[in-house]
Amino acid sequence: MAGRRYTAGEIGAKLAEAAGLVAAGLPHAEVARRIGVSPQTYARWRGRDARPAPRAPSLCPPPVPAADQSRAVAATRRAFPGHFPDAAAAAGFLFQVILPPSRRWGFISVGKNASSTTLRLLFRAEFGCDMTVQATPAHDINPAAALHMLVEHGVFTRAAWQGLSAPDLLGARGPGERICVVREPFDRAVSGFRYLCRSHRARSLWFARDRFRMNAALGFDWSRHPDTAEGFRLFLRYIAWQVETEGRDAVDAHWRPQATFIKPEVFRPTLTGRMEDMAGYCRSLSERLGGPPPDTDIRENRQPDPQQALRTDREARRLCEALYAIDYEAFGY
């Protein structure tokens, strides 16, 4: 009944019934239906009113020896020879796959694709509490940078550090869920460009290499081109130049084509979120991993809406469609 308030005893009884249904293998949405409450109410009870049994702390093991990591890179290249032109590309791919102590999930972190938000949700799903540490590395312009330090400090780990190859990630040693997030390529390019411009305004060393190279190679004028349509076109031409001269794997992760980063034929995601539907993605994540979905939109490192001139520039859109054609095809945009 809408608006009904349950007593603590009734909640306890329903949660006990739900525990039996979960143990029998039913998904949380079906469990909620059978005990007669909405999925949101059931999630809230599990997350706030249920009292989990004490658990022993469990964090990630230290990295395996370098020889084992090298073997994982070699095994990855043997299994997927067309995807990794050299050992550095294979090592970079394995480095980006983040794992928790439980290995219930593996997440491939892609710049400008809600990676900070996802890491916050995954921390909550793994440890049953919010990540509340505040820490900012020197020169980092991401206000949620602490979330990306979880790996550095042994809370999470990387597939590369655990000596896991790409075939391992798909097998018994790999995670239960393989998670990634994708984004409409033009919107992502706009966001990447504005993030780059933000680093310049902050006089940060973040992206300094690209800023120097754009200035030298394409005449990007950092006194007048930031956040302009003309500057955006030069930014896209810089990425195209870098792809042509150095290859896609050399492009910074915040604006590299997503398909070359995620490599869906290698990683084979079991859950692909879309930034255009963050609410649906968060619900799916909660369903797969347990725990309540966020009560509010918790998107991290969100930028203000860009100037309309960036979105309506036809030449920029044409450049973007050519540069990110692989993303439009791979992810159905």
C-alpha cells in the first residue's frame, strides 16, 4: 500500500524472508516483488536498516613480481594479436582494469566517462560505506581525485599488478562483472577540450605536455583559443595528428577514442553504462552488486554546460565524426 509505514519488527521479518529468496538465487527486483515492497524500499532497508554481520577487513594483495606481470602482458598479446601493436599497449590496457579485494567486479576506467562517479559507487558496493577521504595530489584538477587514489593505496588494485592477462579476466580468475561506461563521442570531446582548457586556467601541470605540443604543432594560442569553437577545432585536429603520427594508444585517455581504450572485443563488458542515462546505469550497478542505488545524482567532477558555439559548430562535428567513427560504430551512437 502506498505510504504505508512498517514497524521495525515487520521490516526484520521481511528482510529475513528476502534473505532466503536471495540465497535461492533470485535477483533483488524479484525479491522486492515477492515480499511486497518497491525495489527502492527494499534497497533502502538493506542499505540503512539491515545490520550486516561484522566482517574481517580485506584489502588487495600487493603487486606480483615484475616477471609475472610481464607474462600476463605476453599472454594478452598472444590471445589478441590484432589489438595490441606492442607490449606497452597491452600493459596499458591491463593497467586500466581496476579490481576490488572480492573480485566481484572489474572496471575499466576511461577519462571523461563518469569514472569518478563509478569508483564512488563501487567503493560503496564493496565496503558498505561511503568513501569520505579528502586528498588532492599536486597539480590534479579533479576535485574527486581521491577516488582515483584508491588503487595507489591498496584499497583497489589493477589487473596488471595482479599478473592477470586479458584471457584471465574472462575466465575463473577474473571478475564476476566487467564494467565500463561509454559516452556520446561529440559530447565527450567537448568535455575533454574544456577540461584541457581548465588545466590551463589553473596553470596546472595536468595535460601540460599536450598544451605545449598543441601550441607548437598547430599554433594553438592559449591566450585566445581556450573554450572557443576555433580552439575546439584545433584540439580535434591535434588529436587526429597524434593518432596519425603516434597511434591511438599514445593519445591521452581523456580524449582517446573509447573503443580503442575499452577494447570491447577483448574486455567483453557484462555491464555497459551510458552517461546519457546515469540513473539507469546506477540502478543496474546496484542490482548487479547489491546495495541501494544513490538517493541523488552523485556525479563527480561535473563541468558547467559548455557554450552553445561549441555544440553547434558544424566543422567541429564533422571532424569529430571522422576522428571517433570507431566509437559511433562500436557503441551504437
